[in-house]
Amino acid sequence: MGCLFLLQNIPRILTMFQAAFLLFSLVNIPICVEARVLNLTFEVSYQFKYLDCYKKLSIAINGMTPGPTISAVQGDTVIVNVINNLVMENVAIHWHGIRQIGTPWSDGTDSVTQCATMPGDTFTYKFVVDRPGTYMYHSHYGMQREAGLYGLIRVSLPKEQSEPFPFPYDYDREIILSDWYHDTPYEQATNLSSIPFQWIGEPQSLLINGRGKYNCSLLGSSVGPEICNATNPLCSPAVLTVIPGKTYRYRIASLTSLSSFSFQIEGHNMTVVEADGTYVDSFITQNLYIYSGETYSVLVNATQDPTRNYWATINVVARKPSTPNGLAIFNYYPNHFHKLPPTPPPPGPIWNDTASQVKQSLAIKALRGHVEPPPNTTDRVITLLNTQNTINGNYRWSLNNVSHSLPSTPYLIALKRNLTDAFDQSQPPEDYDPSYDIYSVPKNPNATSSSSIYRLKFNSTVDIILQNANTLTENSSETHPWHLHGHDFWVLGFGDGKFNSTGDVKYNLDNPIMKNTVPLYPYGWTALRFRADNPGIWLFHCHIESHFYLGMLALFESGSEMVADPPQANMGCGETKRFINSTLG
Amino acid sequence: MGCLFLLQNIPRILTMFQAAFLLFSLVNIPICVEARVLNLTFEVSYQFKYLDCYKKLSIAINGMTPGPTISAVQGDTVIVNVINNLVMENVAIHWHGIRQIGTPWSDGTDSVTQCATMPGDTFTYKFVVDRPGTYMYHSHYGMQREAGLYGLIRVSLPKEQSEPFPFPYDYDREIILSDWYHDTPYEQATNLSSIPFQWIGEPQSLLINGRGKYNCSLLGSSVGPEICNATNPLCSPAVLTVIPGKTYRYRIASLTSLSSFSFQIEGHNMTVVEADGTYVDSFITQNLYIYSGETYSVLVNATQDPTRNYWATINVVARKPSTPNGLAIFNYYPNHFHKLPPTPPPPGPIWNDTASQVKQSLAIKALRGHVEPPPNTTDRVITLLNTQNTINGNYRWSLNNVSHSLPSTPYLIALKRNLTDAFDQSQPPEDYDPSYDIYSVPKNPNATSSSSIYRLKFNSTVDIILQNANTLTENSSETHPWHLHGHDFWVLGFGDGKFNSTGDVKYNLDNPIMKNTVPLYPYGWTALRFRADNPGIWLFHCHIESHFYLGMLALFESGSEMVADPPQANMGCGETKRFINSTLG
């Protein structure tokens, strides 16, 4: 039994490794595979793109929107030199799903682990990809992700791996799902901060691998083809080409700003085998529900009629859609990849069939023997009531009536350097008023704003109960995909209505999936458990970009005293300027 | 004879004061007027505005675009706390025309005197306004000025002033002239950096005091009135109300991105009395030519028919216009201010009557007895050939075949902290090949890129000969308004064709005007003289924003060794991060 087997199957032993990470520098990690270093350069710039046929200024990495896929092997050290060429705009890139054990300063979150990187500067992220699986990267700064700054990370098993991927397949492919707005991040942020509140609306297009199709005729005849042209080859549909008879693994990541999707391939079943880097007790489905921040691997057998092509589609669920479905061509070789399927694209499931969505969430369980089960008990329960509120006339999202405001000094540095005035030192609330009516518009919608953090005992087990409620609109409760940085959590359960802690709630303590992102359904609850075993300070937030921007987030600190001082490159903003040596050298 | 008289009339004595500025801190300035402190807060944010009836995201200061006027009295210390609320974009504000004697770190130029200020941070500018006159402020970062970040600075004489303004008037009013694009700064910058080159084009509208009128019908019927509406009261024309019989001083500033203007008031003559803060040997004109970065004061007698209103207009000169003239209403009280004048607006002079433009430049001379004449000789002559070039397929603007690229570490800090690798240490060229044909497209359009600087002997007298030439387009030479930071210069002369240093050039050494911005005319030359008596490093650049962005600038260093170490707030970017104390405190 080699080290990789250990890493994969008995994650609790990792705690020892984590200690090693901290005690020794990264070069000294005791790994048994070849310690490869992947040295990448990401040049980030604005470029005009036609992702959905409409000309829009997008953020590109090395000229590409979405950015290039990072293909690494388990155990690799990944170094990404991010060169900011955004003229006047800063940048920070988060490596979503990578736990950053021993490297919390590389988590890429503005206000939390680093000062954003200024134009003209280069920031070097360095981290180890310690587990195989499908992850993603994206901007974690303001509303910047919306401009297209995202891509996929695939971590493969080493070739010499004793235990192969438990589900055989022939080819490994990628699908990035996203939604696309024609407004800029600045326009969106300005709208969201307006009084009266101005909602950003539904996206203009849905994209599969960065390609969609906007109906240019909606813009009127005065808008020329140089601005919007449905026949522009740059926005021809994405193509998934298959060889008849072969089995494909599709690594699917959702990088949406807002939308929840159902993904399906006309006439083909999918076998779900991986979720957020964890092996799934596989199950077959016609459609995959996927929420912003989630990744899945599905296996698809190319065993249908090989003389034709099929549609691959995404449609919006969990919000009433006003965006046309996204379409790609599932192309049986050797048919021409632009040959349209003879049948109309499947419409996908109806948007508000929450029961079907919850059912799939409940079906996603860990593959036994491959994932450690959770501890049977917890050290602490934090209940977070999700509400929409107002603060001084601005719309905000809140947890237990507190809407988070991110400080200008990164928490990690404030903690390490004892900058106690850099953020609110009070304790955020652990629960909400039990008499709160989750089915009604709040009687008093006022919330407070705070930058306070949850401090967790290192290595303790923590349960999070996400509790949904009614928004500021009658008979409305939204779906929120919650994402945790620096850790995976066990998904213990989902339920309808108010979470009842008195005993009638049944947790799955047997084979719960471990994930980093999970949906909270309308008027429902979601229960998570995780071990606070990664020293640092970590975001936990709704992955809908506008909700995050409006304060729907919390911070979990634990063991930050064990973390080394962050690099100089992480500083330069807010109170970190205090540490600039003010005497001439 | 009081100190103020000294400050105004015998600027050479200032050198002693400057030494005092350096030896003592600003609080110890030996001034004879009350040392008032003007403490201002500028909250900078994006806001939707309808300046020309078209909805555009603009940068506002305290909610206003253009920003508020700074009204100070000579001798005041002005403190401006700039709070950056631009979400993901940095900011730097330059106080144009304020020489920043003793406070070079408050000049507000990104890459030169400071790191731009990050979102969430506050930067405090502190400087003394040592001379009465009309100045301006604006963003000096990337293409940010274009988004509307600008305003006016008026410095009045103290009430107890022994010598009043030499031209009597009844009321003191302000006129900000600008041009307005519907593209964002990011779209413009991306276009300018494209291969093939994509020119930003002419502005959509011309604005008088932030108001213009775009022809919304050009957008087609699919664009609703919420986007463009010519009857929106927010874009009703600016109004200049006058009381019959009174004399008005109009302080006029041009903050255009690109355009040169002729300004006139229908049926009224203007008496030009101030230019860039210096008293003019007054002259009467029907129309005032004004270039980006210039300010003038004109006196207007409201002695025409008081029963009607008149037009105040701006029209583009020096480039073939494709933007409608800008219109305001010159309103005789008590007529309604929206009552349209009965006559059509005057079209203004034709755009390419360069002779008339040069004639006015030659007419602008200093008011004798109020401005020190220049030294008769110079210590150094730097000739700068202005050309359009290409570098690796990108269009650039160059001086003596060198296109400037600004470094990521501010020069002032690099100089003070001996960061010799932060910029090119070589000497930029002082002249160009005398065989160069200024009337033709360059045979070899390739230029080089450099961050090198001119080092001037402290207190030496320096002449600059700006030499114009043909662009990359046949039979084309453009007008460039050149602006010097930290100093005024004497305008010694203008001429047609190649500057001839052999003797037939006649300088005005008797009563040249002192200015900070001056035009260079097509195929012509402009000769300037200044004393390098302000310790620091200072930009000299074409005030057309896109030309500056494409490298049309130089840097003049002198006496920087006398400057104190810049504040911590100016650092945080580029190599200044090296000075962040990397040990835990």
C-alpha cells in the first residue's frame, strides 16, 4: 500500500502530513510519487470576445476566455505566475477545491488571504495538488468572475498508481458551464449597490465551453454585425466529438455567476462517478443538476445511433428562466461536427421541480472504501439562517441577520500581525431567533453589517446547518450553492422546512459524500460536517457572485497561529502598508 | 510689499522658499496670510450618469461627474482624502497646475509619484496652493480620466490682498469643457493595444459643465428611453445666467480626452486675462481656442440684448470633427433659462485653420510687471521629435523614436530607494537625426520602448523644443497639447516647419506667458524654457489621454536627492513591496 493510496483512502492520516507541511517547507513533503513542478504563466488581460456572438470585453488568460485548463498529476506542485495586464484593475485567482494545506496565502481570495494584485505586478501562487479529481479556478475579487476569468483544473492519478480510477473509461474530456452577461462587472456592482436596488437580472446567454448564441435581432437593426453576428464562427456551438462504442469521462464544472443548471445529452444516460474530487457511489441519470461551484465527472457510453449527432444542453433550474437553453453538439465521428441533430434539443426538466433536484442531491453518496466516513459526533453546531435584508436602504444578504462586509486588510495578515482594528473582533451569531418565520417576508428586514469571523478550535469537528427562508419577496426562497475554502465537508443531509434539532432529523453518517460546494434548497436546510484541520482563515460563502458581493459569506479561522507569515507579495493594501519600512535603506 | 506680492510677482525669490519647504516641514512655511487648512473628502465611485442623455457608467466624486470644484485661497493647505470605492479599480488624482513644491509625492501620478490607491483604501493628498489662478484635477491613471474623473480648482487672492486681480469683474464663474465617449476606459485601452491597431474614434459628445446632447435616434428603436432619452432633464443644457450690465469672469478649463476646442459666446466678445494661472496681457477675441489641459479666464460683459438668451458653444478644431458642437445657454436674467435663443448657434471657426490657432497662441503674452521674464540663456536644450510609430505591430507615439513605457514601481520611490532595476537607467536621446523628413510618413516606423528619464541639474535652465512631424498617415500631422508637472514654463515661441537652431528663430524673451500646457501645431515647433527648481521627478506629456497611454511622455528628474522619503501610502506596488517588513512584529 503506497503513499498515494493513503492519501486517497484514509484522509485522516493527512493530519500528520499537514503537521509535516507546517513544520517543514513544501520542498520537504514526504511524498512517494515523483514531485513534479508545474510552472505556469497566466497573463491576464482584457480582450474583445464573441462568446455568445455579442462583442464583449472579457478577461482572458493568455488570450483565452475561459482560461486554459490546468492539467496536473496528484502530488504535483503547481506554480502559477499571474501577470496582471488589466490596465487599472486588480486581480486575485482562487483555486477552487484545492485545499491549500500549508499554503493558505495561495488561496487567492481578496480581503482574506491576499491583497489583490495590481496592474503591472506579478503574483506567484504555489500549491500542491494532493488529491486527484476535478477542480476549477476563478477570480475571487469583486464581481470579476463574471467577466470570464475562470477555468478548469484536472488532477490525474499518477501512471504508477497502484489503484486506478474505480470506473473504467476510454477518454477524458472537459465541459465548462457558465452563464454570460453583457453588462460589465462594474455595471453589475453599481446596480447592486444602488438605492433603490437594481437587480442584475438573468444572464443573456448560457455557455458550454465558452460558447453560446445570443439572439442578435433583439438588439435591433442599428446594431451592426461587428457587434453581434449569429454566423460568426467564433461563436459556433461547442462540439463534443465521440467515437462510436467508446466510453467518455466528462469532467463538468459550473462557473456560473448566477444560474443553476440541468445538463443532459440527448438520448444518452450519464453515470455520475465523481463530485468535487470525491468518488461517488455511481448512479445513472438522464440529467445532471449542477450548481455554481460544483464539479462532477460523468461517464457516457457512445452507443447510440452513430449516423447522426445529438444535442448536449443546459437549461436554467431553481430560478424562473428567461435565458434560452445552452446548446452544444454531441458529435458522433465521422459525422461533420457542425451537422445539426435531426431532432429538437430536449427542453430539460422544469425549473421549479425542487423535489427532483433534492432527490439527486440525496442520491450523491460516497463510494464506500474510498472516502473516510465522518465522525459520529460534533464539537460545535453553527446554524446559519440565510435571509435577504436591507441595510440603510441597500439590499443585502445575511446570515443570522449579519451581512458580511469584507475589510480592506486581508484577514490572514491581520491575524498574523495582530491588526485588531482591521476587522470586527466580536463573535458572529451561532444561531437565530427560534421564533423566526422562515415562510414569510421578514417583519423587520434590517440587518447589521460586520466583518467578524468564526474562530474554530483547531482539529475540532464542526457542523453547519444552513437554514433557508423567505426573501424580501413574498412566496420566494432562492437556491444557494454554498462553497467552503480549504476543506471538504461531509454532506449529512437535506431537509424541507425548519431544521429540527430535537431528534427527527436523520443524518447520513454511513457514506455521505465529501464536497466543497453544496446547494441549499428553497425553504429547506442542508447539514454539513467538517474538521477544522487546515490552519488559516477560510471563506464559506454562497457561490452566486452577486450574493457573495452582497454579504452572503462567513469566515472560519482555525490554527492560524501555526501559519507562517504570508509572503510580501500578499501585502501592500489596507493596513499592511504599515509594515513598509519607512526609513531609507 | 507683503509676502503675497512677492509670491506673485517675483517668483525667483521662491527658490529660497523652496529651500525652506524642504528644510522645514510644511507647517513651518513662512507665509504672511492666514494659513488655512482646507480638509476635503473625495469619495470616488462608479455611478450611472446621463451626461449627454446616454446612460453611461461614470466615475463620480461624492456622487458628482464632473467632481466638485475645489475653492481655495492662496496660501491654503489643501488636504484631500480620496476614498476609493471603485470595486476593483485603483485610482490616482493629479492636481494639474499645482506645482507641489516640497510635496512631490502628492502629484497624483501613477507610476511616477505613487502606487495607485486600491479599492477600500484612502489616500491623503496634501499640498499648498501657493498662487492664485485657475487649475484643475483629474485622474492620472491608465485611461481613467475618460470616465469623468475630473474637476476644477480655483485659487483666489486673499481678501486682505494689497494688490487685487488686475482686471475688475462683478462675478466669478466656472466652465468645464470636456468630450465624452460611450466606450469604457477598458474598451478604449483594449482597442488601442490591439493588433491591428483600433483607434478609439472621435467622441460621441462634447460637454459644457458636464452636459451634452447625444442624438439618441442613432441607436435605433430597440434602445429604450431608459438608455437614451433626449428629454431627460439630467442632460438639459448647461446654463450660464448673467445679470444685464454686469461683467463676468469665466474660469474655463479643458479636460478633454482628445479634442481641441474653440469656445465662444454668441454675440459677445471675450477678454482673455489669465492662462494656466498667469495674468495675460489682455486681448479681446470672439472665440477662445483651448486645448486639453489648459485653463483660461475670460471677462465677458453682459451688455447685449437682455430680452433674449444666447448660445455658448464649443466646436472641435485641430481634428476633422465628427461630433456635433456642444451647446449651453447664455441666459440673460430674468429670461427663463431654458428659453432657446432665437438665432442658430454659431458654427465656430473651421477646424483646420491652423494659422488662426497659432495666431491666438502668439497673442497670449504675460501681463508686464506681474510675471518674471525668463533668463536670457539656457543651460541645456532638449529637442523632442513627436512621431507616431509601431513597436511589434502596436501603434505607439514616440519622442526621438523612443516610446515611453511606465514602470510598475513609481519613479520617485525607485529614485529615493535606489531601485536601479525598476526603470531603464540609460539616458534618453536629446535630439533626433537632422536628416529626418518631418513632412513624410517615417520610412522606418519602428520605435523602441523605454522607461528612461531625463536627469536635469537642479536649478538649471532647460529649453524644450517640441518638433512635430507627419504621422503614419500621409499628409497628416496632429496637434498635441503638452503639459509639464511641477513647473510652469515660459512659452518662447511657435513656428512652422523644422525648428532652425542656427539663428533665424526669434524667441519672445520680453514678456512670454508662463503656462503648464501648450499646444504643438501640425508640422510646427514650440519652444519652452523652464527652471528645474522643483526637487522631484515630473511628467511631461501630451495631454491627449490616448497619446499619453501610447507612450507620448518624458520624465524630468532634478534634485530628487533633496526630497524626503515618500509616505508609506505611496507604496505597496511593484518593487516597493520589497520594503514590507517580512518579520512578524
